[in-house]
Amino acid sequence: MKATTILTYQWKDLLRGRWIIGYGMVFLLFTDVLIRFGGGGPRALLSISNIMLLFIPLVSMIYGVLFLYQSREFTELLLAQPTDRKTLFWGLFGGLAVPLSLAFAGGVGLPLLYMGVLFSNGSEALMLLVLGIALTLLFTGLGFMLGLRFFDDRIRGFGFALISWLFLAVLYDGIIMAVVFLLGDYPLEKPILILSMLNPIDLARIIILLKFDISALMGYTGAVFSRFFSGAVGISISASVIMLWIGAPLWHSVNLFNKKDF
Amino acid sequence: MWAKVKCCLFLVALILPGQYTIARQIVVSQNGETGSLREAIRMAEPHDSLIIKEGHYPEHDVVIDKPLTIIGEGKVVIDGEGKGFVLIIRSDSVAIKNLEVHRSGRSFIEDYAGILVEKSSDVVLEQLTLTDNFFGIYLSAASDTQLTGNTITASGTRETSSGNGIHLWYSKNITITNNRVEGHRDGFYFEFVEDVYLTGNLSKHNLRYGLHFMFSDRCAYEHNVFQSNGAGVAVMYTKNVEIKHNHFEDNWGSASYGLLLKEINNSRIENNAFINNSIAMYVEASSRNRIYRNTFSQNGSGVKLMANSTDNTFTENNFLSNTFEVTTNSRQNFNEFNKNYWSQYEGYDLDRDGLGDIPHRPVRLFALVTERHPQALILLRSLLVGIMDAAERFIPIMTPETLVDLQPKMRQIQ
């Protein structure tokens, strides 16, 4: 049995649940409305990115956890088949992450296409799609990791997922804010740069902000950031940070899945 | 009755010959009477006309010291070849039309200009093209002068080695209409001038300011466009100014302003459009100004209002999708905001009178935070900042209590 077979089965199962269509529709609706009333310029794209940064981590992670719990019996049934665990894992993961990514890409991409933004602001729109897909993969992976770690203790697994989201989306920024307030008199640009790169949501947000030329608004801080992120070193470092964030939880999940006594 | 008519006719007969017999025409062309503009000016009597035929005239420091009308026919280029001034006007009633003035000298000591008007009045400069001059048109102690339909371009790269497009010094009653200035240091620079009327001009891609004036009272600026200048527009130390129907656009940069006001008093700023500037309007130490029916759209900050400004009224302006609508540096506010439209307003209008029922506070908490700690701007558009702002909006603790629009409009003002 191949990973793709499992993947297609999962996909059908998801579509039958219909919620993934709803997820895509939410993006479609928001994007359509925002472009229609925001004029399709960079401002509309910024608002879309705001929604993306809020929704994708939450939905991907929560669903990553729930999905594992939901399909527990199915997983156990498949484990009884002559298939190795690695294949099964990638089948399960792909079965969730790929439809989620597609729903996002379709939901945001379609309005961008038929409203013509993809042609007028092509590079920004593409960056938005790529970042959204990367975040989907990343947070689905995190959700899987938490789900496997607390496979039998559903409440804890679910709770940890919620708390991790809260931490990365809100509390982490609070720490940055505190650092700025406490040590504001020191040249903080580089430490803050490093600090905010460690959080994937912040990293994605900053890449988007700089892409839309908000850097001018940000004075000296903006100049430091903008120089870093437009250079080859900055781009490769931020790309590797995101890759690491996608890779590490997945690697850990595969290990957990391989050793798990179901 | 007939006696009166005869009397009039007699007077007219007396005046007419005096007016028309003196004026002559001198043609300057490479194969005509004279091939040199300087020579022709020497030959001319006051009030003569010089017709310059198409051609390239390498002459510099040409002094026009008597009332003359100089008209170019076809493409006439007076080329300063990078030495000194090109044309110097030192007489009243000089008119110059349809010439190209090219390449004045460049200097760190002298303000070389394409056309220098010195201590003269009733000068008309019309349909001129000035290219690659240090200063474009330089008016020093001039009065009652008109600059109309001129195109002034340079390709300066550094502020220090570049002059201003139209430079006015100690002048009064100057009308500047439909000119276009590009690539100079400042597009328009006025110092110690009075009663200047600047209308229908375009100033863009200048290295420093699109328009820069100081100590220039009672001037009016209408229907001009200031676009993509290095530091936007900055006006200072002046009272009784009217700035109406202008466009301030695309002044994007860490030290760039749509319109910077410093010590501007008793002035009216009305019906202007501020679009896509990093800070649309910066108000410092300015008082008693009326800011009425302007549109602030898609700027970083709509209005940056420093606490040393007092008694300014902001009425019926549109604030549309600015990152920050108003920012300030203090909890105190002595200015009035009334009946503006704010796209970030979240209130309602139960009695349907077109005005929101709850007041709007345009200063976000985050704006205050970044004013004190600019590094915090890295958190722009994060969820945390959204939550903070919402909390502050319900119970204002840190934002200025009196900086509030009590009657925000529900609909955009047309």
C-alpha cells in the first residue's frame, strides 16, 4: 500500500466531511470582499495576509490534533495491513496538509486571479500564497506532533495545541514588547530581529510587512530589517528557519509514530 | 457732444504715435543681422523686440539691462556650456518666451542659474524650457513677475551639487502658473517673499523638497501636484497661507512628509489630497490653522500632531485606510477634531443623523508606544497589538483624552 493511496482515501473522507470546503470558502469570501472594497492594491493584500496569519495557524494546528484522534481506528486498521509505518505516516499527514493547503491556495488564489491582482501585484500575491502554504504545512506538522505526543490524553493534546497557538500568536509578541519596553534605551534592532525570526508567525508577518514597503514607516528599525531581509543572507536564513520549523516537528512525529505502541 | 468727441480723438492722436513708432524688431539668427544675443541686446533700444531664429547659441552671462521682449522661433537653445549664469535680467518690463536655456555653471560659492532676475519688476517668463541648470529660474528682489508654462528639468543626484528649480528670494507679487519642475534640489523654494500665487504646477522627483518656503506670508498655493519628492513638502515660519486643492502623493521614505508644517499660523489648508505618504501631514508648533475637507488616504500616518501645536481645527476631512490615523507625542491636546470621516471608526448611528453616536479616538495606543519606542513597530499588524488597541479604545488610559472626534461622520465626505 502506497502513501498516495492512503492520501487519496483521506482526501475523499475530508471532502465528505465538507468542512474543508467551508474553510476554502471562508478564504474565498474574505479575499473577494477585501479586494472588491479595498481596491486590489497592496492594502487589500495586507488585510488578506492578516486573516491568513490569524486563521492558518489556529485551524491547521487544531485540526492536526483532532484529525489524529478522529482517525485513530482507521489508523489502527491500516497498521494491520502489510505497510510500513513511515509510508502510513506520510499518507496521513499528506492527507490533511495537502487538502488544507489547496483549500487555502484556491480560496485566496481564485479571487486574486479573476480580479486580476495576480497580474498587477504578482510577486506580492505569490509570496502570500507561498507563505500561507508553508504555514499550513508547519502548523499541521506541529498539530500532528502534539497529537502523537498525547495520543491517549486527548484533553491535554488539545489544550497544548491551543496554548501553543496562543503563545506563538500573542504571548510571544508580548515578550518582545516587554523587551522593547525594558531595554528600549539600548540598540535593540539585532536582538529583536533574532527574537522575532524564531517565531514563524512573526517571521511571516515581518516578511509580508517589508514586502509591502512598510519599512519606510518604521524609520531606523525598518531600515535595519529591510536591509537584512532583502539580502541573500537574510532570505536564506529566514527560508531555513521556516524549513526547520516545518522539518523538526515532522521529524519528531515520525519518530513517535514509528515507536508508538498502538 | 461733438466737441467732446473731437477732444477725445485729438488726445488719442497725440498718444498713438508715441506708443508705436519706437518699437523695432531685431532678428537674431546665425546668418542674419546678428548672430549673437548679447550683440543684439547692445544694439536694441528699450522696448524693442528680439526675434531669435532656430539654432544653438553658446552664450553665457548675457545681461538684459533694458526693457525688451525676446521671443524664440522654433527650437532656440541658449547654451551656457557650464560657465556662469546663462541669462541675467536686470531691467523692468522684460518678457522672454519660447526658448531653451541649457547648462548654467555649477558652483559651491555662486548660485548660478539658468535665468536670474535681479531687482526687476514686470518680468514675464513664458513657455521656456530649462534643462540641466544648477538653479533653474532665480528671482532675487523681483516684483510683479509672471512665470508661466515653463518646463524645468535637471538630473541632479546629490543635494549639495544641485540647485532649486524655481528660487524666490525677497520678492513680491509673483504669479507662478502651470510650470513643471523635475530633478532639482527643491522644486520651488521661497524665502522672504510675499503675495506669491502658485497654481497648477507639477513638482516631482526632486531630491529634497517639492515645495519649500520660509518667512513668506500671504501666499496662495492651489491645484498643484507634489509627487515623489525626496522629503516631500516642508513649509515653515509663515502666517496667512492658503493651501488648497493640491495633491501630495507618494512621498515615501523614513524622513519624507506629504506636508510638513513648522510654525505655520493662521492658515487655511483645504480640499487637498494626501495619498500614499509615509507621514501625510506633520504639524509642529503651528497654531490657529483650519484644516478642512482634505482627504488622507493610504498613508503611514495621516496626521502627526505635535503637542506644541494649538487651536488647529480639523473639520470634515476624510481619513481612509491609513496605518495610523493620528499620532501625537503627548497626552495633552489643544486642537479640535470635529465631523471628520474615519475609516477606522467602529461606532453606530442610531438616530440616523449621519453622525456617529459614540466619539472616535483616532490615536491608537500602539501609535503612542511606537512614538516612545520605535523598535516596537516590528509588532505592527500583530494580534497582540490589535488586542491592546481594542482594550485602550474601550477604556482610554494612555491615549490623549481630549484628542477625540465627538461627531464622527458615518459616510465619506464627497
